[in-house]
Amino acid sequence: MTMGDWLMHIFVMLLGLSGGLAVGSGLVAFLIILDLIPRLAQIAYAYRVSVWFETAVICGSMYWTFADFLDWRLMLPKAIILTVSGLMTGMFVGMLAGALTEVMNVLPILAKRMNLSDYLVGLVMAMVLGKTLGSLFDWLYFQW
């Protein structure tokens, strides 16, 4: 291997590490800002076992990371896999939608306190366009 190859490999490793740290930090910040786990414990009347909710999030993240990296497959009938994954996905999307509904009420208050009220529409549009363009870029470029 030449020096250029080594530098390229080091650059790719640093890029992957920094991307992983950014996504992981974003997920943690997202969970903290939304108060998802304490809110879930409050709704379930399970304050004393909220550690189980936190542990489930961590274990789920670790499991699915390894499942993705190691290309694990479940050898179950497709009907069972689709039913269980559909149920879990629906629960996740429902909880996330509820949490996002509460957070969207925070944006106007935050904008007012930071004197950004005049730019609120622009901030929301930037978030929407960023998500849309990022998704389109992923679907149209990386998936093909």
C-alpha cells in the first residue's frame, strides 16, 4: 500500500467515526429534548421502572447496529416478521409523532426568547427542506 492509500483509509475511518458520533449525539439530544423516556414513563405510570425504558433504548440501538453491520437474518415465516415489525414500527412512529407534536409547541417560544420570531417560518422551512432533500438524496443516489 502506498502512502496515499493509507491516508485515504485514515480519512474514511475518521469520516465514518465523525458521522457516527454526529448521528449518535443527534439521537441522544433528540431523546433528551423530547423527554421521550420520562414522558413514556409518565404515561405508563411506571416512574420506578423508567431505567428499563432507558435500557431498552440502549439495547435496541446496540442490537440493530450489530444486526446491520453483521448482516443478521431472522429465519421466521414472513407473516410473523411483517406482523411484529409492523406493530413495533407503528408504536415507534406513534410515540415519535406525539413527542414531535409537543416539541413543535416549543419552537415558537424558543424563537421568541432568542429574538428569532421574524425568522420562524424560515427556520421551519429549513428543517423541512433539509429533511426532504436529505431523504431524496439518500433514496435517489445512495440506494441506486
